[in-house]
Amino acid sequence: MLATRVITAVVAAAIFLLAVFLAPPPAWAAFVLIVAWVCCWEWSRIAALARVPAYTFLALSAATGIALWLFYTGGASGAFGHLSLAGFLVAAAFWIVVAPFWLVMHLQPGPAARAVAGWIVIWPTWLAFVVLREASPWILLAVCALVWVADIAAYFAGRRFGHRKLAPRISPGKTWEGVYGALAGVAVYGVVLAAIARAQAVPFTDVFHASGGVPAIVGMLALALISVVGDLFESWMKRGAGMKDSSALLPGHGGLLDRIDALTATLPVAALVLGMVRWH
């Protein structure tokens, strides 16, 4: 089982990195569009949609994805930027207000509401993958790495120190100590990025320019907390559908959504914040 997990992780990471650094922008957008549509398929299962509503949801998802890709590749960069901003604002409101409310109140809305939530989860993530990569592949990778650092640090801190459950009805394995470990890991990661940004010109130097990078590191800690919300939200939605994994697509890892659940919350908010910082 461990060998299967490692092989899947290595292959997935290699495909992702090759696409991030080598694919032309239209090809990259198409690549993450395929990922987004597969996530829509997995979400149709999480939303517990009946057969006809599920087919309708997937058809509308495919039409939405194609329309977005054509809009992006059509050359109207200003209009696409405004669309992206609107998507990021909706996503930020969802992850900062709506999703925490559902989690705290242990709400399990009906299939239609869950389906709509799936689009709010998935399509702003596609926009963020495109916009952040367009800003710089290294910026996209740095934001993804923030989530991976938080996840790894939370895992080891939870195993070593964890005893206070974070959300036992949602994800019994997560602890408050794991959250503290994630924040500590991201803080160290932020200090490292700030040191690199001060030492040489890199794509994210301007982000760490103010006050020695302290505001940027605080922002990274906020993103780490949002990543926890993303992880918990998918777990709660799967629990409502009686599912352990979103699918069995990735051997040893479950589904695509199981691997990018924290990214769906973090990437759109990071893209929104980055845009605001650079606009000023």
C-alpha cells in the first residue's frame, strides 16, 4: 500500500511540475480544465445527485469549463481579469463565511445546494491555477507548497503531540495540536521565502517587500487556516454522502478532490490577495 502511494505521488508530482513549467498557457489551462471536470464528476458523487441531475450537472460543468477556456484563450485579458476577480471574491466569501458556518453548525444541505457549492469550490480554483501560473510558475508552486508544508507539519505534530480533537464529528483524526504544527511549519516556510526574496530578485520579491516580509508571513498563516477549512469542508461533505474518498482514481490516495481539497480553499484567496498587493 505504501509503495502504491509513493509511486502515485511521484508520478502525479512529475506530471504537475512538467505541466507547470513547460506547458504553453492554453495547454496549461486545458490541463487544469480536465482536472476541474474530473473534480466536478467526483463532486456529483459527493452531492449525492441522482442519475439525471448528475448528468445535467456534468454537462453544465463541461460547458462552463469550455466557455472559460475559450474566454481565456480569446485574447480578452482585461475581461478575463475581471471575471477572475469576481470568482475570487465569491470564493473568498464562501471559504471565510459560508463554509465555516456550515462546519460549525454541522449543516448538510440538500443535493442541489451541495452541487452549487461544488461549482463555487471548483471553478474559482481553476481560475486561480491559471492566474497564478500566469503571474509566475514559481508563485503558483510557492502557494501550493504552503499547503503541502501545512499538511505535512500538521500530520507530524498531530501524531507526536495531538490529543485535543479539532472537529471529531467531521474528521476525527485532526487535532488542535496538528493545526498549531501547521502554523509553525508555515511560519518557518514564510521566513525562508522572505530571506530568499531579500537576498535576490525572485518572482515573489515584491510580496515580501513591506516591513521585512512580516505582513506576507501573517497572510501565509491566514492561508494556512483557510486550507484547514478546505480540508474539513470536503471531509464534511463526504461524510454527509457516506463516502470515505471522493473516488478511487488515484491508487492509494483516493480521488483528485482528496488531494487538492485544501488547495481549493487556498488558491483563490491567495490569487485575490496577490492581485490586491500588486494592484497597490
